[in-house]
Amino acid sequence: MVDPNTIRKVADTLQAPPDAHVVEIGPGKGALSEELLRRYTTLTAIEVDQRAVNFLKEHLPSLDVRHQDVLDVDYAELVEEKGGPLHVIGNVPYNIGSQILFGVLEAAAHVEELVMTLQRQVVDRIVAEPRTKAYGILSVLVQLYGRPTRAFRISRHVFSPQPDVESAVLRVTLDGPLWDLPEEKRPPLDFLHSVVRTAFNQRRKTLRNSLHPWTRDQGLSLPHDWERRRAEELTPEEFVTLTKHLHAQQADTTAGI
């Protein structure tokens, strides 16, 4: 349970208009749901625990509760049902927070906004800028899909029982640089993820060294002006540029076989 002031602050972080289609993931016993229902009449809650589902149906009868694992949510299907883009909010289990986060990010065509309560250190990494210690794989991948901001930190003392970690509220608008490109000009996401993850495996080494085993195995080469750069220096947009070059080179190689 969280104190009412914090619940209101979390709800305030969501910038959805009153007629928006809001989806709450992991509502539990509905502390946040109750506040959201005062603001959004079309609120849909996704909850995997049958006991929590029963509790919500009894105590918040106007809430549309779906008994479902959040990792299995089909956001495109929800949009078709609701008739408009979604705004997603939730206080999720930290051990699967990243999985839930990327599940929503990959549904960017159907989701306008995401608000999540996560472990503070995770949020710090997500919003980190290049050339900082916290900047890494998570920073780049999330910032490619959307524009994340840390809304506010939450002290462990407002929870009962108290968790072992500090928390923070993350807000992401799903309008990152990937979606600025026409679909036919975007590099394949799995290829992009591989470039980012491989580059950061040895973040302080130059790209020539960190990417060499991966590029060698695929018969690819870096542009000369990229070889001395380091992963921790590249912006998310620059990772897209690099990936497009490598993927085009791979396509040319394949076409020549």
C-alpha cells in the first residue's frame, strides 16, 4: 500500500485527456485504480492474480478488469476494441519490469504514453545521457522507442510493507527517433538490438574492438570515421545511423551471393 498523496502524484503524471483509453497494468487491490477511475471512465485493468481480480470486481464494480498476464497483452487488439490509442500506467513487479516495459515500447504504434513505477536505479539508467556512467543498453533502447523522463522519486518509507529499494516514476511518450523514420527505412529491430548490445559489452573500448567479433562473423566493416568512437559516446540516433549502414552492407553482401 502507498500513501494517498503519492498515489495522486502517480496519477497526475499521466497526461492523458479525460476521454482517453487508459490501461492499468498490475492494479493489485486497486489503490491507484480508485484514483484513476475518478479521472477516466474507460479505465481497463490487467491483473494476473485471481484473488485480486475478485477483490477489484467486488470493491470497484465499474472497473473493467481483465484476468490476464500483462506480458500476454495484445495492445493492438485493445486499441481495436477501445477505438483509439492507449495510455498505459502501472506499478509493476520490479523483477519483470524490463519485460513489461519493452512489451509496451514495441507496441508504440498503439500506445501514446507510458507511466511506470520502477526501481530508482533502473529509471536513472533509462533517462541517462551519453558519456555518463549510467548510460548503457537500457538507455539507448528505451530512448530509441520513446522520450523518457523521471517524473519523481518515491521513498521506500511511503510503502507498507517497505521494499528494500528506492523507487521512481518513469514517464515515456512513444515518439522516439525510430518512429521519425518511414517504416521501410528503419533497420530491423533485432539487428539494431544486436548492434547496441554488442557495442556495450565492452563499452570503454572503441567500436573497432567492441564490435569486431560480431562484424567479422557477418562479413561487415565499420565506416572508418566510426572505428575510434565508443558506445558510451553515441546518441540513440547515432546508433540508428550506424545500424542502417551495417544492415545495408549486409543486404549488399547477401545480394551478391
